[in-house]
Amino acid sequence: MKTEVVLQAQRTHRQTEGWFYVIMAVIAIAIAIAGFGPAAVSTAGRRAPLTWALVAHGAIFGAWLLLFLTQTVLVAKRKITFHRRLGYLGILLAVLMVLSGYMTAIAMARRGYDLSGDLIQGNGDPLALMALQLGDILSFSILVGLAIWYRRNPAIHKRLMLLATVASLMPAALTHIIGHWPVLREITAPIIIIPLLMLLFAGAVHDRLSRGRIHPISIWVALALFVWANLRAVVIGPSDAWHRFAEWLIK
């Protein structure tokens, strides 16, 4: 009887945990729509026409989020075989995300502003912003690469994929959301910390509530990503060394 109760509790935990990742995928999609949707719908504030490269980047970004949602639903429904087959598409999209993200960051730094009109304004520093963008691309690459390496270990794999999506891809969308309100643009960095912290440590909070303990990936990788974000914003981005390197990159 005791064994049966334990097995039932384990099944319930797996089901609950699976749907947590589905919810996080839906939240990520909602943030992306809120961040990039207004400039796509209304062209009034747009500073220049969209380019085909930017459209392709947006399409790849959207495809990644939809695939992430699909994969979380498949796991929640225990469709593991199909989930693994779709993983090959995820590898392709991840490569395209890195390439298109890099080209978008370089193009934005070269012109000195983003096309939507949400971000670089007036005395903004596009080279410092590029440190944030390229840093997110780097962390995304590392996290997805590790997630692929640990694909046979579901506990590690899913946490790395979650952090790759919400910690590396959402800062851009969050910055655009804040950019929709001109009065907030001057204090973007302090404000963005709040939703970023919520996304970074959502997995740790869920672990604690559902498992009674926090998985090392959920806490230590999240902490490392938070430190990495602040290091780029406060130390690397404003530095002369970074500006010299960034100027070399965009030549």
C-alpha cells in the first residue's frame, strides 16, 4: 500500500511539473508578443522599414517559442518519442537563432538604432547595448548546447532549455515592452531586473514548492546568468575595451 501511494505521488509530481513548463512557455510567448507586437502592428513609431533579415530573425524567434511550447506539451502528455524526434528541429532552429541574432545585433549597432523605435534614442549607446545582445546569444548557445549534451537526463535537460528560453531570449522582449513607455526608457535597467529575476528563478521556486528542494541547475545556473547580465550592463558594455572590440566587429 505504501509503495502504491509513493508511486501515485511520483506520477502526480511528474504531471504537475510538466505543466509548469507549459505555463512558462506560454508566458514567454506572451512576453514576446507584448514586446514586439506593437511595432509590428503600428508603423507610426517605426524609425525605418523592416528588413528581410529582421523579418527572418523574428520568424525564427517565433518558431523557437512555438517549438518550445510544443515540446513542453508533448512532455506533459508523456509523448516522449515524438518529443525526441522534434528535438532535431530544435537543433536547427537554435543554430539559425544564433546566426540571425548575431546579424541583427551587428546591423542594429551599425545604424545606431533599432527599427521599431523602442530602444536606442538620443544619447543611447548602441555598442553597449550590443554587449547585452551578443551576451544573450552566447548564453543561449551554451545553455542549448549543454541541454543537447544532457538530453538523456530529463531533469537537467528541461531546466537548461527553460533557462535558455526565458533568460537569454526574453530580455530583448522585456526591453521593448519598457520602451513602449518613453518615461521609463531612462530607467530601463533597474526596472527590467524585476521581471528578469522572476523568470530566472521561477524554476527554483517551483522546485522548492513541488519537490521540497531546489535542483542545482535551477539555482546556480540562474544565479550565474543574473551575474552575467549585470556584468555586461555595468562593467563590460560601458568599458573602452568593449567599445574598441565592438567597433572592430561592426566594420
